[in-house]
Amino acid sequence: MNKESWYGIFPALVTPFKADDTIDFELFGKNLQAQIEAGVTGAIVAGSLGEASTLTRAEKVELVKYAKTVVPEGMPVVLCIAEQATAEAVSIAKEAESIGADGLMVLPPMRYKADDRETVAYFRTIAQSTALPLMIYNNPVDYKIEVTLEMFEELAEEANIHAIKESTRDVSNVTRLFNRFGDRFRIFCGVDTLIMEEVMLGADGVVGGLVDAFPKETVAIFNLVKAGMYKEALAIYRWYLPLLELDIHPKLVQNIKLAAAKMNIGSEYVRAPRLVLDGAERERVIAIIDKAIETQPTLPDYLNLTADSYLA
């Protein structure tokens, strides 16, 4: 996977479960196939949205292996690493490489608020342990550790750190990154509610959540913006925003799994300690999803759009 492969929509795939708490690989494949048909360009497995904290290491390996049997040749499958210990992160990185993963999305140390020096050392050690390319996940809102521009200056020394998942929720940080680093890193929007704004600012891709339920609309916004068709993209984005707001919530997993289930490409089952939504909370989320389904926009022909084809 070269740096140019970090482009477009990379869904952070949910992990479907059966009633007996085992992974529903058939449904996982059905959802992934829907993503592929919509035009996504990569896939991320066992991320936070994929309930990584409740998955065993063996299950993460099986998810990567299964995804590789579904995606077309050349589409990257990226494994998320979110570990407490550097040694375990390194071990998983090496195993991911051995089983055919194409890249890694790496969160900062879990359950310990590392300082800048410790965080850089953590990322650097993982990068040096594998030939796989890395995406650094920068989400200080949820994980309480910010990777600053100065830290990225140090991390830029590692040639296989290719990309940044920009989730600071400050859209101007996209411009700061480009101003400081030019094209050294591929920049991905990591916050669903900001996908249009950050792609307009030059983001190379999106790591999305609601794409698990509405892949065509997510891909359409990205491709239309890249083609300069802002009016068409905005119409979809305005319809989409109430759904996208389900991602920036502590129960984003339950919300998005419910949306995927309503679209017949997922199930509501989650792993404890999570519980499926119920009562008024579930009714509120269903109302948002149902309204969106009832008013789903007719999409323009967005597959394989390029800026050249519409701006020539």
C-alpha cells in the first residue's frame, strides 16, 4: 500500500454480532460488499466503532482475513491498533503484516495519558516494527491525547507513517497540517459531521461511521466535492447531517448499528458492557433514521467522478 492509496472513503466497519455474541461474518461480508458497490476505496476493521475493546486478538485477525476475501484486488484493508502496552501493539502490528493487512490505523496509548515524548515514542516504535504504512489517529476529544504539529514533525521522520486521521474537530487544523507539511501526509477527516467542510479544505479522504449504513451518500459527497460540484454535494450533506450527528455521541456504536440494521446491511447486537438502545432513546434515534430513509435524496451519477471530468 503506497501513500497514494490513502484516498477516498475508508469506512470504519462495524463488527456485526449474532444473538449468541459471536461475530456474524456473513453479515460483515454483506455490509462490506455494500461499501464496495458504493465506491469506497479502503476499509478499516476493529476500530472503536468496530468495538475493538471487546474483540479478542484472534477475532481481529479473523476479521482482517475475512475482509481480504471480500475486497477486490488492490483495495486496502487496514487494522486498527488501540493497545495499552507498546509491546502488545508491536506484536499485533507484526501479526497484521503476516496475515496480509495492508496498513494500520494507530491510536495513542490507551488507559494512560502519555505526554508528548511518550506518545511520539509509542508511535515511532510501532512504525519501526513493521513495513506496513501507518495512519495516526489524532482524536484528543475522545482519547485525551493530542498529536501536535511539533509531534508530527518528529513522526515525519518515519517514512511509513503515511496518513493522519484528523479528529480534533477543529477544521482549521486541516489547513495547519497542509501549511506545515505540504503533501508529506495524507489527511483524512475523522469526524462525520465535518466531512464536507474538511474535504473542501483539501482532505484526501474520510474515515467514516454512518457510511456503514449509508455508503452511497457518503461516497457521493466526497466525489462531488472533489469534482467541484458543491451545490449537489451540499444538498446531500444537509439531508445527511442529522444522521451524521449520531456519530458524535457516546453511543455511536449502537446508533450506527441500528441505522445499518434499518438499511438491511447490519444488526443491532452489541457486546456487553454495551446494550442495545431501548425506550425513548431508541425511539428518538429510529425517528431520525426513518425520516432520513423517507426523504433519501436521488443521487447524481457520482461513481468514479474526478475533478477533471467536471472542471475541464
